Amino acid sequence: MKRTSSRHLALLALVGVCAGALSLAARGQNPGVRAALMREKLEHSQRILDALTREDFPEVAKHASALKALSLAADWDDPKSPKPFRYDMQALEFQNLAEELADKADARNLDGATLTYLQLTAKCVSCHSNIRKAKKSAKPAP
């Protein structure tokens, strides 16, 4: 229980630090900031894979919590996004999976953490695919 509490406090601190800079920039629809945040999410994801292969559960939990914090800190929903795409639903599912991954790591459940990591990765691929499809269908015909 103590580990989970510490992880949640660290997550809240990271969200607080990130929220000011990242959320404001993302709300301004700055493509450079969005790209940097996505690169950071990719980096944490790659570190999770590395940590899983080494069974380094504290590292898995740390980077899973960082992924959730990035998702919470930034306002990713772009008002210019084509509808009916709803990023908020995608983000909530991503955040839940990141938290579940950290919980599995805290429980030292390698199989559960690995499966949750795969689900988290599939969520990333699905979301990016949905965004591309929505943008493509929203473009006016020539």
C-alpha cells in the first residue's frame, strides 16, 4: 500500500509540474509542443519495454505513471479535429491502462504487466489510426 501511495504522490507532483507548461502550450495548438509530448510518450513506452525485459518493476511503474501524467497534463483535444473523433475517450482509456500497468508492476506481475503494456501500445496505434482516418474523411473533395 505504501508503494502505491508514494507512486500516486509522485504522479500528482509530476502532473502539477507538467500542467503549467505543457497544458497551456497544448491548448494553444502548438504542433511543435504536441510533437515533443508525443516523442516523450514514445520514450517512456520504450523504457517500459526495456524494464519489462529486465523485470525491473519499479522502472515499469515509474514510466507508466509518467505516461499517465503526460496524458493528464496536456489538453490533447484539438478543436480543429474532425468530428466524430473523440480524443477524450481515447485519453481516458490510455490513462486507465497506464495506471493498470503501474499497478501490475507494483504487484510484480510480469505476465499481467506485459499484457497491459501490449494493450497500452495497441491503444496508441488505434488512436493514431483513428485520428488519421478522421482527418482524411473530413477533408473536402477536390
